[in-house]
Amino acid sequence: MLNIMNEKCFHLFTGKGGTGKTTLSAAAAIYYAKKKKKTLVASIDPAHSLSDCFGMHLGSEPTEVTNGLFGIEIDAKKALKRDRFLIKYTHDILKGLGIHDMDVLETLPGIDEVMAYDMLVEFIENENYDCIVLDTAPSGHALRFLSIPGHIDDWLKKSFRMGRQVSSLLSLAKKIKIEGPSYRHEHEERNRMSRIYEFLINPKYSSISVVMLPEKMCISETERDIIALLKYGFPVKEIIINQIFPESNDEFLKNRGDIQKKNVDWIKKNFSHLIIKEVPYLKSEIIGIKELEKINKYYFMSG
């Protein structure tokens, strides 16, 4: 599996809500697919808009968008019904405790992030994809998602231990032998998650793009995001300043443009250790493959 991961690329887009993360994620995915990389673009934002970007319906399973490009909008509720070890194992523990309503899992805080991460791990391990592009929710949700790898080993260790304890208690109560999760399975699952985390934080394979608008509120949130991302060990590669107004003689647009220019200059000065890319506010609505390709003329050729 490690050799398979070494041949992959992982590109995550994050930032404040409304900055254009989904549009840039979709555009980047098209770019990678045109480079002959079989690409999957996945959205973990509960308010999915990836379908709208491509102008077609994407479901909770990978759907072909164009040649070499697949898209998915991850659905946490459907992910809980998949045939995965951790899910089956949790269901078995709950059933053993007399809880037969499996929908109770959907109410657990943070379960959507955990399920999204579990599916991301599955996609990274999948030999079908050369590149994974991840479209995240607004910053707070995204940071909770990215904090999972740092906590998951401790969570796995405790949950496996609890599973064995519950199995022992149920065996005594029911006077029959109930097998708990084995130490071998625990070791394999923890090693697997550790390898995925090492892949995600390795700048050789993984990159994080923080998307922002040239506005003061975005600047403050971007500063906090970058500090948090570095704390979790994720390699922030670049900042994308999106929706920059073109030069204009119109008084309103000129005033707005002057404000943006001051903010762009501040961003370039204070984030000079990162690649800074600029994407203009385009005249047309960015929906569909052809329109998304216009973004790449600026995004992949700037900075």
C-alpha cells in the first residue's frame, strides 16, 4: 500500500466560506485529469455545491464527470451504512449493549467528519486514482476534519480496548463466548491510519491551498487557518487570492479595486513565505467544464 500511495498526489482546498473553494477544487481536478492523472474530486462540505460547479448530479459514490475525472459528494449518513470494519465493529458493540437503532450513530458530534475521513482513507488506498482533490467546508469544519488524524490513534486504541471489555462483560452475562476485536486487527488498523497520516503531511505528495478574498475579514481568518494547519502538521503550499476586480473607470469598481489592491499588497508582504496566486473576478458564471478551464489559465500559470 505504501508504494501505491507514493505514486499519488493529494490536493486540499480550504478557507473561509464563500471564497470559491469548490470552484477552484473543480478546476484543479480538471487540470490534473488533463495531465493524464486519473483524478477524484471529493466534497466533504455538508452543503454540497460540487454538482452545481460541474452542472451535473454527483452522488455519494464516485461519478464520472469527464474522461479521467470522477466526482463525489460524501454523505456521512450513507457512509455509516457501508461494509467497513470500524462501522460493523461499532454496530456489534451497540447491539451487544441492547441498542438496535443504528441511526443513533448519526447523532454523534463530529461523526460526519470521522466518516468523511474514513472514506478519504479508502480513496487514497484505492489503486484506481492517481490524484485526490478535496473540497472542504468552511474553515471551522475543515479544521475539525484535519484534526482527526492527530487524534485517531488514541481513539482507536481506546475504542478497541472498550470493545474487548464490552465483549468480556457480554460473555459473562450471556454465558457464551463473544469474541472481541483482536490485538492483531487493532495493530493493523492503527498502522494503516498512521501511514495515511504520514502521506497527508508529506509535502512531496500533499499540498494545501488556502483560498481567500482580498478582504480584511478573510485575511484574519486565513492567518488563523494557517497557524492551525501547521499545528496539525499539514503542508500549506499556497494562498489563492480569488475574485480580484479588474481595472475599471467606474467609480464604484475603482474604489473597490483600490481597497483590494491594498489588501493584496499586505497579503504578499505578510505571507511572502508562501506561493501567492491571483485569480480575477471573471465576467461569466463559472459552471461546467469549459468555464472551469478558464480558471486554470490564471491559477496554474500565476504565482
